[in-house]
Amino acid sequence: MSRRIMWKKVVEVGEQKINQFASQMLANESIVESVQDMLKAALAARAQVVATAKTVLKLLNVPTLDDLKRIEDKLAEIETLFADIRTSLDKD
């Protein structure tokens, strides 16, 4: 048997074993619940980190992405107003 065929066989057996293991884990309700709880906790922790980072940036007087987005929107609004004024002046 060539190395390529042997390697392919090893990969196939490995995939089968991983699939069996995953199926067994997903069939166990307590494991599924534990994974769900861990994901909920991770999402809650992420939200807390984001909130804390925003607070720290605000205390350091550093703009957040939301602040920059508001500035960008305001600049676009001002640019539109200038374009309207230019158009109005060109008509006169």
C-alpha cells in the first residue's frame, strides 16, 4: 500500500472517529446544556468587556467607534449642506 493511500485511510478513520465522538457528545443533553451555558457566559463576558472598554475610553477622552461614526455622519451632513449652498449660489 502506498503512503498516499495509507494517509488517506488514516484521515478517513480519523474523520469517522471524530464524527462518532461529536454525535455522542451532541446526544448527551447535559453536555449540550453545558456548552450552551458556556457560550452564554462567554457572550455575557464579551459584552462586559466591550462596556468596560467604552467606559475606559470615555474616561481617557478617547473617541469610541460609535463616536467616530457620529462624527462621520455629521461631516457628511455638513458636506451635503455645503453642496446645497454651492448649488444655490451658482443659480444666482
